[in-house]
Amino acid sequence: MTSAIKLSKSDRVFHFFIDASLFLILAILIIPIWSTLTLSFRPNDFIGSALDGMFLAPWKWSTAAYRALLGHRSFLHSAGNSFRIFFEGVATALFFTVPLAYALSIKSLPGRRLLYIIVLIPYLFNPGLIPNYLLVTKLGLVDKLAAVYLPGAVSVYNTLIMKSFFEELPEELKESARIDGASELTVLLRIVLPLSKPILLTIGLYYGVHFWNDFSTPCSISTVQSSSRCRSYCGISCFPRV
Amino acid sequence: MQSVASAKPAPPSLRRRIKRYKSVYILASLSFIYFIIFKYIPIWNAQIAFRDFQALSGVVKSPWVGLKNFSDFVNSYYFWELIRNTVFYSIGKMVFSVPAAVFLAIALYECRVYWLRKTVQTMAYLPHFLSWVIMYAILLAILSPSNGILNDIIKAFGGEPVSFMTDTRYFPWIVILSDMWKETGWSAIIFLAALMGIDPTLFEAAGVEGASAWQRVRYITLPAIQPVLVMVILLRLGTVLDAGFNQIFMLYSLPVYSVADIIDTWIYRQGLLEFRFGLATAVGLFKGVFGMILLMLSNKLIKRYTETGLY
């Protein structure tokens, strides 16, 4: 009986191998982050190598870099722009994605097939940077924050994920609401959306990460018409190279 | 029997269905207008690839030049360089990241030490949420010739500091390995999900038969991952022309252009920095058309293999 529970020698080697690799992976993941973190807390009068800096005792850390950053007007401006792009971007993206995904999920909707093709073509064929840039200039959006999030707001991929979530919702729920006299709008607002919180959060997170991390769009829009306002939200990404 | 069949309601007429979904149409029409403006007008604008674009004349009034922009691109010396770099980075990242993600998923699945599993999992997801701007700062903390850790170690052993980021020998490795560091954890999720779906009775049966842990991985775990693995590889091959614009755009500099420049970064520089809109659009169109063909091909293969395509 005991032999069945006790691990064989080869199994112990296996688990040692797995645990050791995970420790190694953990070290590879932590060291770069730790070195960057300690670098940011390094006092101005610090003498020694970067390796010494990594092992600097926490009570010798200094917040001088952070205080300098918060006192920097252009940083505060950039951070404000980043937050605005984040919130306005996610709100705009969900505003356009949810109805589209919902319409595509209704099997009996006349014209659904056509709508699907219209959504799919831009997913398959991307004309590239310059035609988009021309559109932004034509709409007079250059130097406006909307130019950063509006052209790329709706991701077809995310729309299709949301559509398949809506399709999974039990049809009976919607049907029973309709029998009780609910309009299609009520079905969407009172039945579908409350049940879709997980997918709204997930897709919202995807969009949020995209907008928060996007620096090439602000950069590409502000290079040509480099007004001070535009450059400031590009500030973080265009910091001087070492 | 017949009466039951006839009691079935006839499908509502087209007009009634349209009327019923009126509010859905109104809501979706906003998204429809968005698509026309922001997805279809750029496709219309792409015609400047066939024109000698002049900003004052605009899109439709610039003179036609036929395929001149395309032949300029194909005959230029950088054509093969761009294609080579783009494909090299896509395939290189796949070769390193996909096996790493499979290994990580299996290791996390097999690990019996709870805190270790949870810590590695969280730490591995984290870098996906960092932007390449932050990644650049992290890479500098390690690779900078003046105060990077790696160069500190080289100096401690009496070597000369190396300027990794501007050296054509090291730059491709920095791109591939930094992408691996950032994305492996995130790409492991899909494999981990496939592992969670394995029927536990398979492992019980293997245990009764006296299979070792290695054999379990070889004959149960790996076959369970295989369909997902094929799908991931096909998907990556479908987007082989997207080699990671944000990453290269952030990391590269003039000394490494010859090994770093991919189609997207080249379009950016030619179009927005040197105002050669027609040429840059032609290259974008070239990429768009081949990208579409590859994507449709990979979707067809995925459909054949797993019976569920992307679209």
C-alpha cells in the first residue's frame, strides 16, 4: 500500500526538475524588475556599481527621483493625457463594440451576414499607417487626444470574442423576457448586459492595456504637426536615449 | 400528429423581424458609421499607392503613376533586407516563445508547491502589461554600457563594457529574448487552459498502470496540448508580417537599422518623417495584401484542423 503513495525515484527527479526550473524562471522574471526598481530608489550621491545598487538596504533608499518627477510640469501633463486617453478610449471602444457584437450575435437579425462581412474586411485587410494618418488630418483631429484613441478604438478581434460570449447566453432567458412584452432594447439592457459583466470587464481590460501602453500612435500623430500640446503626451515615450 | 405540426408558428415575415429589431439597428448603426469612417475611408485612401501624392492636391486629385511606387520598392536595395528582418523576427520569436510557453504551462501544471506555482504564475503574467517604453528602461538597467548589471559583471571580470543595444551582433537577440521575457507567461495561459481540460481519469489510469511522471507528460499532457499548439503556430504564421512595431520602434537606433528595420518601422520613417506618402502607402498595401492572404490561409488550415476557425 505504501509503495503506491511513495514517489518512485524517477518521479522525485521529475518533481525536482520542475521545481528547480520554476525557481530559475522566477529569478529570471524578478531580477530585471528588481534592478529597475532599486535603480529608481537610488540616492543621488550613490557611489558603486549597479550590482551594489541592487543590494542597497531599503532604509538607505531615496525618493528623490519620484519627488523630482512629480514636480515636473510636463510629466504631470503627460500623465493627465495618459489617463484621459485611457478612460475616454475604453469608454469609446466599448460604446461602439457592445452594440455591434450584440447585433452580430442575433441569429435571426436580417442583414446580419452583410454586417459580418463589413466588420470582417478591415480585420483581414489593413491598409496601413499612412491612409489612416491622412484620415486623421482630413478630420481635423491632429493635435487632439481623440486622434490617439478614435481611429483604433474598435478591435474586430475583441468584437468577435464578445459576439461569441453573447451567443453562449441561453436563448430561453431572452425569449421569456420577450414573451413578457420586453422590447429588444430592454432585453439588451436588462437581460444581456447584466449577465455580461465578465466579458465587459475582460474586453475593457484588453482595451485598457492597449490604450495605456500605446505610445506609437501619439508619436506618429505628433511628429508632423509638433505642437507643444501634442508633444507633451508623447513626452514619456520620446525621452532622450542614453 | 398533424395538428401538432401545424400549430408550430410560421417564421415571422422579414418586415416584422426588421421592425422587431429596430432598436438593435439604431444602436448598431452608430458602430456601422464608425466602421465606414475609420476603417473604410483609409482603404479608399490607400489608392495613393498608385498616385504621386501631393498634400495640396489631396487623395483624388494627385496624378496617377501606375505601379511606379511598387516597382521603386521592389527594386530598391532595402526590399530584401526588410522582408528578411520582418520574417526573421516573427519566426525567431515564435521559435523561442512558443516552446517556452508550453514548458512553462506544463511546469505550472505539474508543480505541487502551491506558493511557488502561484508566485511564478503572477510574475509571469505581469510583464505582458508593461509597455515597451518601460521595457526599454528595464533593458537599459541591465544592458547599459555605463551602469547596466551585465556590463558591471563583465567589468568585474576585467572585460571591456559592451554597448549591446547599438551592436548589430547583439540587437536581434535582445529583440527576441526581451519579447520572450515579456510574453511567455501570457502565451502560456492558452496552454494551461488546455491542460485544465484533461480528463483526470487518464492520470489515474496511468498511475494504476505504473507510468512514471515523465511518461505521463509524454503520453497524456503533450498530446492534450497538441491541437492548441497547432492553432497557435498557424495563427502566428498568419501574422508573420507583423514583427512587433512597438518593440522595434522603441529599441532600435541608427547604428542597428540594417538588422532592426522591419516593414512597419520603415513605413513609419518613410511616410511620416520623410513625407514619401505614396511610397510608404505602396509598401503598406503590399504588406496588407500579403497579410490578408496569409491570414485567410491560416484560418482555412485552422478550420480544417480544429473545426473552429477564427471567423
